[in-house]
Amino acid sequence: MAVKSEVKKKKIVIQTIMYGAITAALYAAVFSFANPITELFSRGGFYAALPIATVFVFSFAHGAFTSNLWSVLGIVAITKRPTERPTVSVPRPTQRPRARLRMSA
């Protein structure tokens, strides 16, 4: 059991380093080639979708890096099991008396 845990931790550490390097490379590329990227993104038409695609790539790489980093540091989300909802019996309200019209003859 401990062997599987160590293998899993090594895998997460490797993934953290890999996604960290990818994220750093993406940021370095954008800052190094800011002017050509700006010209490419501002052409219009189909090129207007490129900033959105770039944001998705950055978001995925940075999110994966951050998630793995938190896991390596030992910070994980608490998973709660769904509990049964307590059943509460609510008494039914009694019927209110109805007003009836009586005609005197």
C-alpha cells in the first residue's frame, strides 16, 4: 500500500514539474513575442478567436500546475459523503370549519 502511495506521489511531482515548465514557457513566449502576437490577434475575422484559444491553453496549463502543486503540498479538498436527510414528519393542518349559509324559513 505504501509503495502505491509513493509511486502516485512521484507521478504527481513529475506532472507538477512538467506543467510548471509548460506554464513558464507559455508566459515566456507571450512576453518575448508580445508585438507579433498583438499584431496577429488584431487582424480580425478568424484571428479574433485566437485570444480566446490562448486563454484556454493558459488556463488549462496553469490550472493543472496549480492543482498538482497543492496535491504535492498535501492540501486536498475535503470529500464529504452524502448523508441521509432526516425525515421530519410535519403534522397536517386540521381543516378549518367552513362558513355555511343557513336560510331561515
